[in-house]
Amino acid sequence: MLKIGLLATVVQCASKITANQSCELGGCNIIGHPHRARSLLQFDQVPNLASEEHGWTWEFPGYSSEGVQEREEIPATQIIFHAFNAHEKLELNLPLGPYFPLLCGLREVFQARGLNVTMGYRTDEEKLLELIAAAPKGSTWLITIGATFMHDRENRSSEPVPRSLNKFFSEVTSLGAKLILYQTEPSKHDLHVLGGLVRDWGVTEVWDYSRRNQHHYSSSLPPGVATRLVPPGYASSLDFGVDADSKETNETSIFFLGDWRWRPPDVRRHYRQNLSMFLHSENRGIWTPDEYRRLLTRYPIQLNVHHEQSCCPSANGMEAFRMAILLSNKACVISAPVDSSDEDIWRPFVRFSEPAATKASFLELIRQGTNKCRVESYNAYKQLFTMEMILNRSGVFHKMGIRI
């Protein structure tokens, strides 16, 4: 799970809404906040670009049985996000928690397609079941996010997840809803036990942010359960309006967005020695759109390193949630290598560099000027990695009966 401050960026998602906007299509349900109207954010038509032109493909050969790609007989009309670790004590307009980059993008696209969208916590499960029961049977897709992390926490700490979770998922599927498990965790332990959780919970599909992760568990999924690559992508609500031409830009430093202390000691030591005075980081959360805008305006060159980094070759998945924030805001990213199956996807947007060569890559970038890297990465991400394009290419739209 991400350890960086993504929470209060929900303010940006909510700031586009005015009190006078209505919910004519019913696509603005927020459990616990029924009075807050949500607009339908329209997307331009995404170009139908052939993935082969860019050296990677969206198809993932991990489907467990024939027929899982067939369109559902009953089209989807309602999407429910069932979120964990949503930091309920904070006064936020949307219960998105650290999964904001994904959920806000999904919400925009599904609402633009006319679907009802509801977001809720575990404490809202009774109300969520009522919504499922009131909708045509088979037309609701419930997407649970963070459940694998919380299940692992149950087994390792004294703060167990309530045992009612299994009961809730059972009731969801008995009402005819599709249960989608969004897999958020990179550790091999979480990936190893995933197949058992899918069987126990009656999961219909598994969505993931990393192809590397999918390779670890695809063969363990029960027959008929698909796994889809659905990383967070570009969304208008993640684009905070960073000025690439600002006079405040520091083009001679590289910044790590996140808590540096979560990285292994030897990794921290190596990068500190290698980049010395060029490397900056802050062990505090970056919470609001204004804070992100200021930071990414000042530090456009961003370093990405992994929580359990291995190199080289690398067995790490890409931090797609962090990339959604950085690349949507004109950052130029230098990243430690990732698993080759992930690198194929991210190469158009990110510069990969082995740890020992990071300083040379950084100095070469300074020599060339950062603006070119920033603009090209931003434009490529905005054109090739929109949330709408991801849902289309992963087969989600087809499965839901949404015509493009």
C-alpha cells in the first residue's frame, strides 16, 4: 500500500463541484454525504491507438477459463466502491483515502458513461447492500479496494478486521452483484494468498495495477475468474495545473515524494552517497492540491525507488499510484528498474536507471534541460494512459456492456 500523502487531494476532486449542480443521472451517491451533489465529468473521445506501435500490449494471458471475456447479459448500471483504510477521522469530502488516484479516475469515467457511482466504508455495508438489492439483479459491480491489505493485517496484528467481512461479501454475491477485488499490495506474501481469498470471498474478477503482480497469482485463481490490468491513469482531477515555465523551478535537484524511512537502509545509503547534495525528501505527508502544485513546480525531477528494492534484474512492480500523481503534474521521473513486464508499459513515460547510474542519468537530464522531459512525459501520459483508455483496453467496458 502507498505510504505517501495522497489523501487530501480529494479536495481537488470535490472542488470541481458546486452546490447548485444536480445528480440527474443518480451518479453522485456518497454514503454518509447524500447532500453533496456530484457533477458528471465528460471526457473527450480517446484515440484508438494501436498498442503495438508503442512496444507493449494490454492483453494479459492470465484468464482462468474460456468465456470470461464475454459481455454480461445485464449491462452494468451501478458501481459501488468499498474502500478500506479511508482515514475516516479526517474531514474529507470523499472517502477515497490513499487510493485517491485510482478511485477518482474511475469515478470520472463511470459517471461520464451514465453509471451510478457510490463510495462507502466498511461501516456503510448495510446501506451498500440496500443499494444492491434495489438495483436490477446483476447490474451492480462492487469494487473492493484495500481488502487484501486489511486481511493481512488481521493475521499479523492485534487489531483484526471484523469477521463480518466474509458475510458481507457473501451477501453481495447472493444479491447478484459482481464482486471485483482490486489487488493493491506488492509483497509476495499477499500475492501468494490471493487465490485463496478469491475463492473464499466469491470474487468475480481481480484487478491489479501491475502486470508483475498478475504473473505471481494468475495461475492460482479459480476457474472463470479473470484478472485485469487496471492501473490508475491520467484524470483531470489529478492534474493540479503545474506551471512548467515557473521561475520557482529548481532544475538542479531531484526529489523523492514519500517517506524516505520506508526504504531499506542500504538503498537509502546508496542513493544518498550517489546523489549527495542533489537529493531532497521530506518525511511528511503532502496532502492538498496546492501542496502538490508547489512541490512539483519547485522540484520537477522526481526519483522513484521501491519499498523492497531488488536490482538488477529487478523483481519490483511499478508504483502506479505515485506515477499517477507525478506524471499528471508534469514531473520528469527517474526510476529504479522494475520487472520487465512492467517496464514495457512505463517506458514511454519514465526514465529507468540502475542505482549506480542514477547520478549520471540525472546530470544528463540537467544538461539537456528538464522542460523537454516534463512536457513529453506529460503529453504522452495524458494521451496514452487515460483512465478511459485503460478501462477500454483491459476489457472492462466490454464486460460491462458499455459501448465505445
